[in-house]
Amino acid sequence: MRRPQEKLSLAWLLRHPLVATCILLALTIVLPYLRVGERLKLLTFLPLAHASSDVSETPYEELSEDERVRVDLQRERERVSELTAENSRLLQSLKDANSLSGSDFAKSPMPPAVNAQVIFHGDSSSWRSSCWINRGREAGIEEGMPVVAGRTLIGRVFMVGDNEACVQLVSDPGFACSCLIVDPDNPNEVAADRVRGVLRGDGSAMPLFPRLELEDVAVGAEVKPGMHVITNDYSGQFPLGLTVGVVRETIPQAGFLEVRIEASLDLSTLEVVQVLQHKRPEIEEQALALLKKK
Amino acid sequence: MIQAIRVRSQTPRYRWRIVAGGGLVLACIHTLLLHRLKLGDFTPDLYAVFALYLGLFASRQGRYVPCLVLGLIRDFFSIGLIGSYAVLFSLLHKAAGRARRKLDPDKLLNVFIMCLIGTFLVNFGYHGMLVISGYGVGWSRALVRCASIAAASAPVAVLVYPLAHMCLHRLGVGRSGGYWNI
């Protein structure tokens, strides 16, 4: 007996959820520029983020005495945390400048920064690393901007809401960044001789967190434990000279060196971070900058 | 027999409250608590444990879609692709159904074995998806991590499943043929 042919409709899709999910998955892959998945996720996080950021929606004049005191206190706390963050950033910059004394990286100009508090640490997947901060588009934050603590790279802005943003941490497997290896004992190193590589996280969890690796380092490159790893402005995604970590060991692989890095910061203890308002230059601007260098 | 038919014909009252509430609680545990415990790769995959419980003990209608929804909840609280865990948990429920025919899930040793294999496969599958996206961490390292996560999750399942049975019994959820009417 022939089965009656079923029509492909919404009801049919609801009865076959695996097919529906596969279609959803395919749409999320096929339409990366619309970022449907990210937008949906942002919508689910909005109430949580608003609850955590303690932003009062009521105008100040309409508040009661107690509420005004509370709001004032909250503002003072935010100011103190911003000043503390700035202080720690300056201290870190000074420390980095001392550790890289002689080289031009510590003196390289930093773009303007927006201070932000970390609302949520962690990610529901054990393979991914992300956190949420309480500043968003209204504070001038855009997708792809680098996130730092002091002069140390933490990650980049992955998606942005009006008053919150998701940060992809350096330990996430999807994070990649062009890096340089600098010898602190040899400040007169020629720029062309510096070893380059691509930083990749592996989503590792504590106590090995964050465990980072530098890939695509050429075999024969002179890399020793204790050398500093800093960001390279080769792709324009990150400014030059942000500290990433220190080389821990090198493992020779077929055709390249695997460089393991001890990260400069424990990402799980972060409270305040800075989002650098650094935009990736257009390809023409990058080409012009390269020509000028030559 | 009549009792079993009566239990099956009852409309499940707690299905979506259990799935949505459980999913959100696990999201909080994963994002706010687990990373503070410094367990390294031995971090239990509580979502997979929960999905396996649904796959093993929920009624026919309470397995497929709830596992899918649970996966979607997890996807919403992660920066990965939406639908990754939803697909994996849907497949996990299928595998759990097959395993249930061979192994009695009321025996704790069987629960341990099934959870060990189930969580390993879910995490291995997720790494497969990462590889497709170009974010793989290397197969040998992934195998070690999947094994570590599975080893951490299996004892949790052994501890939690009897408690879950007790809670469902207290809530007055009917059970027939080893399946809860959720």
C-alpha cells in the first residue's frame, strides 16, 4: 500500500525537528553576513545583561531620596572602578615598557579605550571561551575591536548590543591573531628578522587556562623560552605591541614549529577591561601604509 | 496494564518546565560556577548528562523535541553556531534509545557506561563541527579532552539520576515501563 505523500510545510518541519535544525544550521552557515544566530543570541542575553548592569531607567528627578542616594553611590562606584582600571592599565603599561625597554613596541601609541565591567565569565560550551561586558554600541564599541587589560590582549568584540557586548577570548579556538616574537635581551633586533606566527587558542579550561599556541612559525626560527609574544599589526585587526604572553616551550612539527605560550593574564579573574577603539583599516589604507613603510 | 495505559494517556504537566528550567539552571552553572572550580579538562558536561537522562527515561514524546530544545538553549548561551548542540543532543537521544534495548538503565553501572560513551560522543561530535568551521584543536588533543569530560560526567550521572527519579516521583509524575511521563 502506498503511503500518502506528505507536503513540505511548517507542520511537517515541526514534526521533523532534526530536519528543521539542520536547515537552521545551514542558514546560520550560509548567511554569515546577516549573523542571524548572533542576533538571536543577543536577544536572549539582553534581559540578563540589563539586570546585571543596574542601569536605572527612571529619570533622576523622579527618584525618591533613597533611590537617589543609591544611584549616586552606583555612579561613584563606577567612577572608582574606571579610575582603578585606568590606574591598573597605566601600571601595566609601565611594567610592559620596562620589560620591553629599548624596543619601540612599548612606546607605540594606543588607540582610545572604553572601560567596561565583565558581567558574565565563561561559556555554556566547554570548548568555547567568551565573556560579556556592560558596554556596547552606545559607548562606541563595534564588532572586531580589540579588548585589553592594561596592555595585555584579552580578546576581541564578537557581537555588540546597545549596552552590552560579547567578547571572544584569546583562548577560544575561533580566535586568531598575527603575532611577533621579541627577544627582550636583544633590543636592537632588526624588524625583518623577527619571528612571526599566528596565535590560536584551544578553548582550554583552568588550571591550564589560558593555554595558547603560536602556529605557522617557520622551522629554524630562533625561538627560546622566555621570549615575549606581542601582537603584530600585519592584518590591521589589532594594534602593534599588545602583550600576549611569554614563550614556554617549542615543539618541532613537520614543516613548522609549534610554540606554546604562557599567557600574561588569568582570564577567569578579570573584572574590568578596556575596549580599544581601533578599527581595522580598509585594504587600500593597509596597502598605502605598507608602501609608506617601504 | 490498565495502570500503564492510564499513565501514558495523561498529558505531561512538567515537560517544558523541566526542560526550560533545567536548561537555564545548567546555563547558569556552566557560565557562572563551573569555570571557578578550576577542574581543567575534567569539567563535567551537565547538559549532555541531562539530555541523556531525557533520552533514557522520558516518554516517547518527551525525548526528541526536549533534547533538541535543550541543545538550542545551550547554543544560545555559547558563541558557537546555533543548532550545533541541538543536532548532537537529538542524535544522542537516538543513541540512548538503542542502548536502552541492550542495557538496563536502572542499574548504576550501565548508567555509568552509557554516560561515559554518550558524553564522549557529544563532545567528539562538537569538535567535529569545530573542525568543519576551521577551529579544530587537533584530533589527539580533542580525544584526550573528550575522554576527560566523559570521565568527569559519568560519576555525576550516577549521583544525579537517582535524585532525578526521586524528584519526579515526588512531583507525582507517572512512570510506566521504565519511562517517566514527561
